[in-house]
Amino acid sequence: MKGTIALCLAFLAYPFVFSNAFYLDIGVALLLAAISASAWNIVGGYAGQVSVGHCMFFGVGAYLPLLVYQHWQLPPIVGVPVGIAISLVLAVLVGLPTFRLSGHYFSMATIAVAELIRLVVSTWDFAGAAIGLQGPAVGRGWYDLTFRGELPYYFIFLGVLVIVLAVTWQVQRTRFGYYLRAIKAGERAARSLGVPVRRTKLYALMLSAAFTSVAGSLYAIKTGFIDPDSGFGILVSVQMVIIAALGGAGTLYGPLVGALILIPLQTATNTWFGGGGTGLTYILYGGIIVIIARFEPGGLHEMWQRIAPKLWKRHAA
């Protein structure tokens, strides 16, 4: 409890301690990455269903706010609930057939569906095709969520992150959360104990899709632009998976810890190496995947759980 309060105070104080626009932008990017990874963590961490196609939900959430503005001149925020609704339908359509698969077959199926959606959007004129869509350059009112500085976005993103973590915390304490952990431990054993495996996995995917869609909407509203690669690109999904796995998939604060490490590293490579830093980011992703898979499959959380008792014993001695 004390750690949670300290973490909240640290995030509330961050924009006032680091008030420079560059550091505020890093904070906003960190919060967005934590929201996305925490949303993925519900189905990928707690249920053990490693989706590498979550960019489909992120992209839907990102496109809808700018679509309603581009074609009907409505405030982009109107597209947020529409994006959630479409993401829920998409989760059902994808989940019903793919949850018959397991392991890497499920992961490959989600990649295929996400890539198919990206190809369709990139040739669809209504969605801007390969050029993409642009939001309002100047806010017509507060409802456009178009601000000159990063500070309002920081607190909006922080509020959404708190909601995602609160819902996740509540889920893991319910019977639904126990079902998810049982499925992760072994589907066959969970089914033999009466757990409705496919229905539970589908509900987890729907909840995860809704929050991922919100993350996409926040990204599009903040940047004011979206195209097929930034919305539906495979690296969007890969980043969610790596952040959650780095901090500790299946834990409440694992995705947040992963974002605290990866986003500053990513920003540093882009800053130090200019345009070449983008390619170095991909190398960084690959290196993190190899290290986690080889040495710490449970991420930093599991490593801390193993090291902490030894440190406390030494301190007590």
C-alpha cells in the first residue's frame, strides 16, 4: 500500500519537477505505453494467451476519432466509444475461431488477422489509405482535446492508467481472475475443474481490446495524425508484449515497470543517434526478447521476488 501511494505521488510530482517540454513528452509516451501494455497484460499476462495482433484494437481506437472528425466534423472524442464498440465486436469475431488454437498457433493467427486489417486500411480511401488521417490543427473547444502543451495530456493519460490498473486489480481478486490464472497454468486441468475456458478467454480478450482501443484513441488525439503503420503496424503489438514481459507479465505493476525502463531507453537511442536510432530501437527490442527468454522468463518482477529475500536477510544480519 505504501509503495502504491509513493508511486502515485511520484507520477503526480513528475510534471512539476521535470517541466521541460522534452521530459513531459517522455512522460506522456511512458504513460501511453503503460496503458497499452497493461491492457495487453489482461489477456496475455493473466490468461497466458500471447496475442501479437493487439495492434488491430489499437488501430481501430486510433482511427475512429479522426474518422468522425474528417468526415463529419464531430469532436474526435465522439469516436472513442465508437472505437471501443468496434473493438469489442472485432474481439468476438477474432476470439471465437482463434481460441480453438493454443500456444504459438494462436499468436500466429492474431498476427495474420492484424496484418490483413492493416493491408485493407492502407488501400481504403475512406480511411485515408496509405496517407492516413489528420485531426484538428487548432482546437475548436475543450472537447477537441487539442492543447498547446503536454501537461493536460499527461494528466489525462495518468487518469486513464489509474483506471486500467484499478480494473485489473479488481479483476485479479475476483473469480474471473482466478479462472484466468488457472487457464494460464493449464487449460486442460482448468477445464477438468469446471472452468469455462473459451468463454473466460473471450471475456478477457474483450476487456483487453476495450482498453487497448482507448490507448489508440489517446495516441491519435494527442498526435493529431494516424496512418496504417503507426496504428496497425506489427511493432505496436511487439512493444506491448516486450514492455509487459520485461516488467513481469501477469502482475499488476509489471507493464508499468517495463515502460519505465523501455521508453526512456527508446527515447535515448532516438535522441543520441538521430534517424539511425529508429533502427537501433528494433535491435534493442530483439535483444530484450532474447535476454528475457534466456535468463528471466518471468521478467523483473520474478527476479525481484527471488533476490529480495536474500537482500532482506543480509540487511537483517
